[in-house]
Amino acid sequence: MKHIIKIASIALCVFCGSLYAQTTNEGMLYISPNTEFSTIADLENKTTGEIYNDGDAYIYADFHNEGIIDYTSLNTGLTRFIGINPQNISGSQESYLYNVFFNNQSVAAPFYLSGNIGIGGLADFYQGIIDADNYGGHVIFYDDADHLNTSNISHVDGFVHKIGATEFTYPIGDKGYYRYAKISSPQSTEANFKGKYYFENSNSLYPHAQRSDAIVSINEKEYWEIKEVPTAQDNVLVTLSWDSATTPAKYITAAENGNLTIVRWDEDLNLWTDEGGIIDVDEQTVTTAISLEKYGMFTFAILNEKELNPCNIVIYNSVTPNGDGINDYFIIDNIHNNECISALEVQVFNRWGVKVFETSDYDTSGNVFDGFSTGRLTVKDKDILPTGTYFYIITYTYNDGGTSGNRRHKKAGYLYLNSRS
């Protein structure tokens, strides 16, 4: 991307006999800043065609790209898809657009996306659903690209990709419902996470009867797909949202009671597994951390209330490493000499999803989180971490004393680190 073109050549083809007009570009077209370009007819960019938009382009009909569509480093281009009839957005080549505006009220889902469009700036989903699901296209957000005005009447029905190292809320929905998911910042600037929402029962593809023992029931109305492409290399925090229009009432009640969780279909185990999660009733979300190579299908589930804290551990979520003997490290009580619990693993993440601490045998031989990083990547080993809110995942094996034997329990939560005290 980011080329500057100084010459323009465009051909207009009109087939009067069929009362059909088409704007065809076979050369180079540069739309400079503070200028406008519009086409009422279908726009086709041929294999030899190059269009660079730093100005304001109005697309009133179909849009097809077999060549190059891009913008320059000026980052001023705006492409407006505005129609009174459904509009096809197609082509074998990805179209790179900076700012994009979608406004078509002809039908509920008027944008038929069979090609790929890449967005570098801001996408304004003013009105009209982008149907990528039925036509096979993808919407790709790069780097700091973002969106606004997403709603039930304006979102992407299909796959949305986020490339880059910034947190992102997916503007996704299905069957006329906008139901976002969110990821925290990946570590890699090349990270490519794709997301999709399904307003349908996952049971036929991922049987709900195949679930870990602590799970009472699994959401039968909706699920999300979140994957890193091509392979998982980043840890992120994943947030799912609920809404009374799509989420069964019993799962909303479970959120209010504290026993709603995020579950993931584990392809290796052929099983729905509990991923834990922090419930935010005000925001109507649940957030959890996902480890490497553990992305895929996610939804909500209800946990057996007896399984919320099976070994009666006590967590102190304040850390003040000032040497006064009070909360100098992340304290988890009732884990020693407790026959119920074994193999205690602890992970701590910062607000951007970067893992800053990890151990598979917590609180042995000084193996504790004391406000210093033992993580990798953006935080140096054994650096004091800044004051703020962090995210923990505690996983351990326990024996319920029954015939089911050992089980794994996962708990997520927030802890507050005050490194200045």
C-alpha cells in the first residue's frame, strides 16, 4: 500500500442497447485530496487498472476489483458506498480503503461482499448489513483501524479480520443481530485474528453432551468463532457479549448469580471445556484469557454452583510489594496441606493481554507473583510492573471425593498491583 500516483486514465463504457452503463478503469486513476469522484454506474477496475483514493469517492452501484485499489500515505481517502439497490462488492484482488462509509437502505443486508476489503482508517457502518457470510468475502481491519455506528441494522455478517497489535472490537452479527466479541492487544504487529458470530445452535457440530463435568448447560442459541491465522502465536484476552434479544434468560440470570462462564470447544479432546471468565454485569460481558493454540469456537455456559470454588481457596487480589509483610505478593490461601488441590498453575496478564507471570507450581520455594515480571515480549524479565489492574487465571486439579476422580478447575479474576507504595 501507500503509493503516490500522478497520472489518471479512465475509460467509460456504455452499452446503450441494454440500457446498462459501466465505468471501467484500465489505467491509473488518482483521486487527490479535496477532490471528488463518483460513478452512478457499476465500477470495474481491470487487471491493468490502478485506483488510488486520497479524496472522496462515491460508489452508487456495484464495485469490482481485479487490479489495484489503494490509498497513499496521506491517509485522507474516503470511499462511500451509497445505493438505492443492493450493491455487489467483488473481485479477486483485495481493495485497500482508508476511511469507508456504508449507507444503503434498500434491503436489510444490501452489501453483497464476495471480495475482500481492507480498511486502514475508520469504517462508518451508518446503515446496511454487509453480507459476507453468503457471498464468501472478508472485511480486514489493519493496524489502528476502527469502526463506529455498528448496530442491529449495520454490521458485518461473516468473517472480520484484525491485523496488528491493537485491541479490537469485532463489528459482527448474524440474522439481523449485532453481537460483538473483543480481543486485547496481540504481541505481534503481524497478528491476524478473525472473528465471526453465529446466531444458531452449536450442538449439531459441537455436541453439548460432550462437556467437562463442572458445566451444567451450554448456550443453545449462539456462539462465536475466534481464531488466529494461520497458527496461534499470541495470548489475548477474549471478551464475549450477551444480549436479551439473543441470549437465553437463564444465562443472563447465571451472570447475575456469578456462575456464567466462557466455554471453548477443544478439538483435541472433542469436548467443551471451561475457560473461566470475569463477569461484568453492567457491560454485559465475560472476559477470559486464551493461551496459545487454544482458539476456536466459544460460547457461554452455566457452571454447577458447587464447582465455583471446589477446594475453598481464598484469593487476595491486592499486591503491594513494599516489604511490610502485608500483601507483598499475590496470596492464595488454603492451598498447602489441602488434599483437595494439586498442580496449581497461575498466569497473570496485563491489561493488554501480555503474560507477565506464569508458573505451574505456585507458592513453592518463593515461586509467587510479587509485582515483578517473569513474562516475555514487551515486558522485560524481573522488571517491576507499573501500578494498575491485572488479570489472573488460576488452574488446578482437584478431587471432589466422588467417583468421578480428578477434575480441572479454572478461575479468572482481577488483581490490583500498587508498585508505588
